[in-house]
Amino acid sequence: MKPPTVGTVNFRRIMDSLKSQLLCPRSMRKAILMLVIMLPAMFSGCFGEDEIVTPEEEVSTYPQPWERSDLTYVDSDVFSRVTVNGSHGIDTVRSVFVDVPTITAADGGAGLTGDAVVHLGLWLPVIEGCDWEASELPEDCLVPVIAEIGPYYNDGDVDALTPADRLGRFLIENYVPHGYGVAQVSVFGTGDSNHCMDLMGTDEQRGIDAAVSWLGSQVWSSGKVGIIGKSYDGSTPWQAATFGNPYLATIVPMSGLIGVHELMWRNGSMEARGMIMHNGVYGSFGVDGDSQDIQNVCEGYAEGYVNGPAAYLLGNMVDYAGNSYWTERSFLDRVVENYKGSVYIIQGMQDWNVDPHMAFPTHQIVADAGIEIKTLAGQWAHDYPDRVSGHSSQSAGRGAEAYPYTLRWDWADEMLYWFDWYLKGEGAAPTLGVEMQDNRGGWRFESSWPSDDTEYLSLEVDSLNPSSSAMIPAATSEIAFSYGPFENDVYIAGMPTIHVSATPHTANSGHIFIEMTDDSGMHLGHAVMDLRFHAGGRDGVEVLPAFSTVVAQMEFMPMDVFLSAGESIQFTVTQTGEDYVPSPGASGDYSINWAASTLTLPIVERTCDDLFQVAMVEYSEGTRIC
């Protein structure tokens, strides 16, 4: 197999002859690296110029993902393990309460008594000669901290002083022996943290920022803090990054929310759970019948019960009557403005819970802001890269075709290399870009996604022979059209768009759902829109008059799908689909002018040589995954 390439750039950084050496301890790796660097100078008079290693030929201190296929990892636990165990023991867990003075009486709850605190469990390494209770410590004793922050400790999970199987045990057992501290932090209103359960709101953000400052400013701390977590715990890294806290050096949001509104609405269309998420699900974490319930009587908590249903019933107008609930819970703009660290996004391309539009175009927005960023995107659902139980249970069209190539047993190593560089300044700078897996299982590296060499195929939908030009709100009502067959193997890689010229027959009506499938009916992607939000995004029109024609600028969820030469794609248009629910005012008849409607497909050409194999997975002879 050839190393993966993008354009003329070859990313194979390590000579095959050194692979076995790279499993050695870090000290040996450094010695090997120095030897490799010195060899050209030592023998420069013995070889011709063509055989001399030039300074431009950078040698990495660790194997790149596409160079790990022949490595062996421990796969006997529920999560992956680093290939080189750390040399430190794990100290007894510490229980810590961090004061949050920014919570004042104006915030209600614990602010009324001035004793707002967040609670965390802290694990530190056992390092000879280092007394963590000392008032001063030498530099050799200072350690960076990796934190997971969320609402689940004591609420549906273990307490913050017990390693959690979802991620905590992975962090503690893999990285504390390598000289890292690990913290499990409860957000306000959960676990042993007081104040109100302010669903990703301003109060919660202040509590997270206080925890970061405490972890970065302790005598034993190196001053470098990283945050990692999935789902709700994947929103907290983004929340922390909004402050530009000088201690926060890197974040790893996994299926993480860039905003609460972004989670449950897409182009004005609401997921069915939207009305109860504020705070029907997480509200029970805050009000659970104990003595702290009174502290949840504060503005952020109460607003949650109003804003979900109100946004749905009022047509999803975001900032009505000066309401700032949603904008306070939208993080990306402030991250781009304030954050100075690095970002590693991990995203399941088949995640229905936290859709991949949280990662794309987020990746490129962050990169364009000058922030160092990498993304790992596999064909799994709401899960971790290394969990067999989740990956193996995926259904057809939702990741099953990519299994077992979805499994990344090298993930623990990947995170160690990332943390070593951004929290310790050790190792080598990671290769930034996107590790993308397509829907059939193939892995490749792209410097950006969509790739710079993407070609956009634009088609008038009328030429695809739609079966109807009218949509009625009946359960059986649908419109079908297709494109193909493709002459060559292709990837549809990015966010296809379809601009639909639609005319609602009644005021404010019109809800469109479009599914893309292959010839076999396998799901490839989908798009959804409330016609009042025809321009896309969060801002709709308050009134959409009857018989006024609009162009619905629909965008499909991010997808990376492989189609063989001779295959076609099918489209089905319905009133609604997946778990999207039209607002009461959005259901109604509409007609479509397909001649004025356009489908655009982002297409790249990649071959077998562009794919790489992951470790610990058998690749059968003659498969496309090569």
C-alpha cells in the first residue's frame, strides 16, 4: 500500500525500519530521533548528494495514523490502551470544592448566600520526591491536567470520586501513569456541585471557567489544562474555550455541542425532543428531592422550561422580545474570538444525537481563525472511536457497512501524542487536518474537509424527472427523482445542497424533508427545512404569506459516501422524516417549480492509494479498503 497523499504532499514521516523502535519509552524514542538527525552529518562525505537526508525531510517521533496498521494494541478492555505504559503510580483520589465568586445574588440560587462551588475528583501521579501538599515544588514535579466536565456524576452514573467507565477510567489508567493529572468535574446543580442546573448557560460556563483556573493555578500544576468529553461533556470544552482562559491549552470535544439551539433545530425544523430538553431531561438532575433543590430557583433554570416549547410554538424565532437564552448558549463565535489553544474534534458521521454538522463546517471555521485543529470523523454513531459494543450494533446505512474498520484501537495513543505536544511540549507537532472515514469503511487523510480539490456537480432538478410538482401533508405523499449512473468511482464528500423553488398554499406553511439513498435503498444523507427559514440558519421570517414563492436553500448533513462506477443516487421528498417535527404553523400544502430548483453535489476522486489501514483489523483480499 502506498502512503496516503493529498496533492503532492506525502505524509509518511517515519521509515519502516524504525517502526519497531517507536514502541520504546519516550527517552529511547528521543535518542533514536537524535541519531536519525545526526546520521547525515556523520556520513556526509561517504554518500552521494541524492542519499543525504535534507532538513526538509522531517522525522516524526511517533507513528502517524496511517503507519500504525502493523502495531498491536491491547483489546481486552472496553477501551483502548496506550502501547507504552507510563512509569508513575496513581495517587489516591482527592475531593475538591472550587469557589465560584462570579456567581452573585443577581444569579439567584447559591449566589444569594455567596457560596457557589463546583466539585471535582482529582487523580495525580505518584512521582518520587514530589509532595503534592507542599507549598512549593520543583519544576520536575509540575503536571498538566486533563479534565472531563459534565452533569452525570451521581446522576445516572458513578460519583465524581469514582473512575467512570464512559471516559474517566480510560483517562486515569492511560495518562496518569504518564505524568498527567485527571479531574472529573460536576457542573452546577449536579453531583456535589451546588447552585442551579443551568443547561449550558452563563452560570454553568462560569463554573467551568472557575474549575479550569483552579486546576491551572495550583502549586503542583504546570499551568496547562486540557478538557475532553463526549455529548453533554463534549459541550463543556467549547464552553470553557469561550473565555480565552490562559490555562486552557487544548480541548477535545467528542460529538460536542457548539450550541444548544444547534443541537435540536436545523433550518427552523425541530427535533421531536426539542420541547422537553429544556429542562425535561436534565432538569431532574437539579430538582431531585434533596435539600439543594431550592438553589435551582434561579433564572437560567426556570427559562429552560419556557424556551423549548416557546421556540417550537412561535415558529422557532430565536431572539424574540429580547430573549437571549439561545445566544448565551451558542459557543462557537466566542471561541473563535477568544480562544488561544488547540482543538481536536472527534465526531461520529452517523451520530443522530449530536449531528455531524457540529463538526463540519466547524472544523474549517476554527482553522480559518488561525486555531490549530484536527478532526477524527468515523462512521460510528454517538460513541467513542474504540468501543466495540457501539460500533458492532450499527444498522444498515447507519455505519454497519463500515464495521469493523470503524474501530480505532490506536485512539489512546493518538490522544497521548496530542496531549504530550499541547500540554507538555513533548514529541512532535501533530499533522493537522481531517482523518475521514467513508460510509464503506475506507480511511483517508484530508488537509481540509471538504477538500480543496472538490469539484461541484450542479444539476437542474427538472432534468432528473421528479415524479410530482406538488406536496400535500399526507403521510403517503412523496416525490421521487434520481441521478446516475456515475461513470467513475466517486466520493460525495461534504454538504450537498438543493435549492428548492417552493410556493406555500397557506401562510407560514411548508416543511421539506429530503433523503438521499443509493440503488439498494441504503441511507446516504438527508436535509430538512421549515420554509420560513428558506435562507438557512437560525433566522426565519415571522410571516410567510400564502402563494409567495421562496427558494429554500437546503443543505444536507455532512456526508462522506463512496459510490462505485455504475451506481446511482435516489432522492425522496416528504413533509417530514427522521425525528423532525414541523411547527404547528408549518404543516401545509406547497407546490414546487423544479425547473428553478438546483442540486449541487461536492465530488472528489480518490483511489485505493489514498486510503490507509487502521491497526488491529483484518483486511480481506481484494476489498476496496486497501
